[in-house]
Amino acid sequence: MPLISERFRGFLPVVVDMETGGFHAATDALLEMAACILCMDDFGRLKIAETVSVDVAPFPGANIDPRALDFTGIDLDDPKREPLPEKEALRRICTPVRKAVKATGCQRAVLVGHNPAFDLGFYNAAVERTDFRRSPFHPFSSFDTATLGGLAFGQTVLSRAAQAAGLDWDSSQAHSARYDAIKTAELFCAVVNRWKILTGM
């Protein structure tokens, strides 16, 4: 049986998306976080095993640019929001990731993202700010679906790359962390699975 621990040099790919109050990880609020944990089927194809998401309460003194809220559509006063403090939000995301790393025999998780430097920067800033221990993610390695989408489908924008890969896209749901993480995960799986068909790897 193919093992995911043997596919990516001992890394477990976990697709992460962050929605934030701006572009600066050190000063701007983290507002939503989602992660899709991937697994491998009996034929060696990647698929989503589990998706976890959480609303995040802005840390004390955090900057929130109104233009960022306009872009994401996040309403901080929405009664459906149930935000957790950053440390609890990190725990909500990282606990199932850590369990999956152990269960699959992998060494660490590696963050997969669409332009992942952004997401990894906000993740690492929150980890440092909260003194969060035992993070399962590699601190700087990542896989970029913008690059992979450009390679495989000639598209680097998530919506266009997803549609070029034959995936559904609902613009009304875009820019929520959960939806974007799922679509990024589906895109990553599509690229890796097509590569397997082409090369056997």
C-alpha cells in the first residue's frame, strides 16, 4: 500500500488558509484559520481526510484595515462568529494535525498554501506571540499552489487555476478561510494526482 510518509520526504502536506486584517503579520489581526489534512488512498492518490476551521479573536492592539474586511467579507460583529483567542485557535488547528502526523508515520507537517509565505508568516507570528509549543509545521518549508497551478494549468490565481483543473468555484464563498483551504487542497491534490498518472510517482 502506498504511504504518504514516503511521498514527500517524511512531510505530511496540510493545506492552510488564513484570513486577516491586513498584510503585516506582526501587527495585523489574524481573523480566520482553516486547515485541510490530506491522506493517500490505496492507489496512492491524495485526497482531503479532514478539514478544521476556526474564527480567531484579534490579539490585543491588533490592526484591522477596513479594506481587508471589505475584501474578505468578514463581519466581526456577526453573531455566527465564535472567535477563539489565538492560542486556543492554534490548538484547535494543530491538535488534529499533530495526530495525523503521528498516525501516518510522518516527521512533520508542511504547510501547503496559495502564496504560502503569507499564511506561514501569519501562522509563525501567532505561534511566537502566544508562545505556542509543539507546533507540527515546519517553520519555513512550504508548497505553493500558485506555482504548481502555473506549471500544471497555466494559471496562478486560485479561482482560475481551480477552474482550469476542472474544479467547481463559488465566488460567493471565496475569501473565507475554510472555502479557500478546501479549494487550495483540491487544486494541490489535482496537480499531484495528475503527476502520478504521468510519471508513476
